[in-house]
Amino acid sequence: MQQDETISAIATPPGEGGIGIIRLSGARSVEIATKIFNPYGGEKLTDCSPRKAVYGTVVNEKNKIIDEAICIVMYAPNSYTCEDVVEIQCHGGSIVMKEVLSLTYRMGARPAQPGEFTKRAFLNGRLDLSQAQAVMDVINAKTKASLAMAMGHLSGDFSNKIKEFRHEILSMIAHLEASIDFPEDDIEDFAVEDTREKLKLLVEKIKRMSDTADAGIILRDGLKTAIIGKPNAGKSSLMNLLLGQERAIVTDIPGTTRDSIEEYVNIGGIPLRLIDTAGIRATDDIVEKIGVDKAYSYANEAELVLAVFDNTQELSEEDEEIINIIKKCPGNIIVILNKMDLSGDINNDIISRKLNESNETRIRGIIPMSAKNGDGQEKLEQLLQDIVYGGNVNNYESNIICDARQGEILRQTVLLLQESLNTIEMGMSEDFIVIDLRSAWEKLGEITGETIEDDIVNQIFSQFCIGK
Ligand code: GDP
């Protein structure tokens, strides 16, 4: 279904580039593009073959050439949105692109809202809701593992799993309803018994999937990490070691100022979102180095704390403070005994004893390391994978959940299914069992978008960027 309103936006990132793409979608896209694009061959854009690159010029109302460009026309339904889509590839300068964009507005397009292209693809049935959400996750993926997960969602593997679950519930409903409609056929007891066994298995399957939510959200958003330790313990060396493996990814968070640019490091496929890298990096100036108060506030907001100790020196008062912070902060903790390349293994036992005394399960490991030559890094990776995946992520692959909303829907589905099991145990009639099953079936449909309110759809797409 084509929307009457034709939308237009710059589809490439802001800033300068070799090319920049203006994308139009909607019933009037081709008409608008034809007015502003003259193919070099002299023919009209509408006479050119669809889905082929056409070389020509972009001209304004006075026939003045604004840029040389390539134009591609994709007729409905063979396009990203399933509507008529035109992509104009012009030179990637910000003035050029703004000119071409405003020209499309003057010819009748309106500015696209955030995520509106993908929303149209969803409304036209080209992508289901979970696939549409995955488009952003593919674009924002921070490690190969995050990308693999997002692609599992975009390709529909994940949605198919949800559809299978819904199908299983629907066949249970059909079976029970048949026994209500034909009670004389004596299938009644069998239907309830059969449903009970199938339900138990289904609850287990959905629970296993919902248990992946924590790992999935970390893979998508990164694990908020603080590196703390006294001055000269080796925090910035550790950070540089971790960053050196793969260039840091810096992300601009939509809606915020440049202050909240975030830096990620990739450790064994897990993105760590580092808190205050600038503060840690200011290594030349001792005054700027992270103080105990600051360390405390970082550790408090982190999901993972890497506590660095200099293992060539006796524990100092500052180290004791760091140990106290570790005991109080809420996230997982990994203790790094740094500078193991130098002689002097003086703190391992003392720190272990002090931490063991606190009987803290959040302390996930004590790793001797050298931030200088990289010894111990593999152990750190292994430990992190254990913390995030609990040792079994590879079994899930594309069926991992990466969104809090999806996780919540699965949790609620499990509750509804358990409710139907209770109804069975209480010996109530099939009608009651069917009511709970129907609610669970509808709940699951919110993941793929088959049963969902418009305002939730709007809210999901509003988190996208313009042009997507
Ligand atoms: P920060 O103040 O905690 O950020 O510590 P730095 O990373 O600036 O390190 C302080 C000093 O210790 C620097 O001279 C580093 O080169 C040195 N250093 C850090 N880690 C190691 C290590 O593993 N081995 C050795 N030999 N020196 C290290």
C-alpha cells in the first residue's frame, strides 16, 4: 500500500563524503524526481529502466544545475518500503545535499520522520516488527557478535521462532476447542492431557529464550564498565591495551550533546562501554588522575568494574579504599593484578584473602596481568564471556533476545502459559484453559507486531534516526 504523502530525507550520515544519498518514498516519488533530475541521454526519468543507475543532473525550478548525480528508481513493491522509491546519489557535501533535499520538499515531498522508511516497510508487511527493530541494531552493531545477533533478527530467524511458538499455542487451542465442540467423541480428557504435556515443554523453551535477554542487551548496548585504581596502577595502560586490539568505536547518542560521546572496546566479542575515558586518559597530569571519590561514583554506576592494582607495590591506603569500594558497588567485579611482567607477586594472596573475607559473589575473578605486554588478556576475555553468557551463548545464536521490551513480553507469556497449566491442574473446563492460551498467543504477537497498539509502534520507530 502506497502512502499518499511522499517523504524525503538524507539517507547517508551527516558530514562530508564521496557520495550522499537522498531517498524519496511514496506515491509521488517518481513524479518529484522526474521534475528535478535530467538523465544525460535526454530521455525522461520515467522512460529509464527501473532499478538501473541513471546518470544525469539535478536541476532546480529555474533549470539551473545543482549537481551531477546518479538516480535509481524502484517501483512498488520492489523497494525497501514496498512503495515507489527513488534514490538520488549526489556528491556528499552538506550544502549540495541540503539543496537537493529542499528541492524535493519544494516539489511536494515532506521531511521524513525518524525511522519512517523502515516504519513503512513494516506497515507494508515487508519486515515484521522484530526485523524492523533489527535494522537499527545492524547499523549500530559494535562487535561481530552483536552484528551476528542483529542479522539473526533481520533475516527473520528470530521471528520464525516466535511464530513457531504461536503456532504451537494455536494448535493447542484448536485441539481443546474441538473437544468442546464434540464432547461425545471422548477426546476431552486426551486433549487436556496432551495440552498439559505440550505446555510444559513450551514454557521451558520460552523461558530459555527469555533468559538470553541480559546477554543480548549487553551485546547490543555494551556493558557499562568502570576502570578504577590508584594513580599509576596502570588504568590507562590497560585501556590502551584493550583499545589497541580493535579501534574504539565512538558513538554519538541521538538527542544528546557531544559530551556524551561514548567509547567502546571489544573484548572477545563483548562490547564494553567505558565510563569517562577522558578522565582516565589524562595521565600526564597527576591532579587529573582518578581520585577515590570519583572512583566510587564510577563504580557505583557501572555494571562491570575492572579494579586495577599495582602488584609490584605493597597495598597502600588508596588500594585499601579501592577494596572498600569494590565491596560496596553493585556491578560485577574483576580484579586485575597489574605489572606481572615485573618481579614481585606481592598482593595476590593478600587481596584474595581480603576479598574472600567479604564473601562477595560479585567478585568474578582475580587476574594477574601485564597491561604492558598483554599477558593475562585471554583470561580476561574468557572470564568476561563467562560473566555475560553464563557459558552457553553459542547454543542460542540468532534466537537471543536483545531488547528489554521483547524480554518482558516473553516473561509475561511464560506467566500466562503457567496460568493455563494451573487452570488444568485445578481441573477447570477447557473454556478456561483456552482463555489463558489465547492471551499468551496475543502477547507473543506483540514481538512480531501482529498484535500491537499503534502508539507502541510509533514509540519504537521514534527511536530511529531520520533517513532510516
Ligand atoms: P594509571 O595512572 O593508573 O592510568 O597508570 P598508567 O597506565 O599511566 O601507568 C603508570 C605507569 O606504569 C606507566 O609508566 C606505565 O608505563 C607503567 N605500567 C602500566 N602497566 C604496566 C605493566 O603491566 N608493566 C609494566 N612494567 N609497567 C606498566
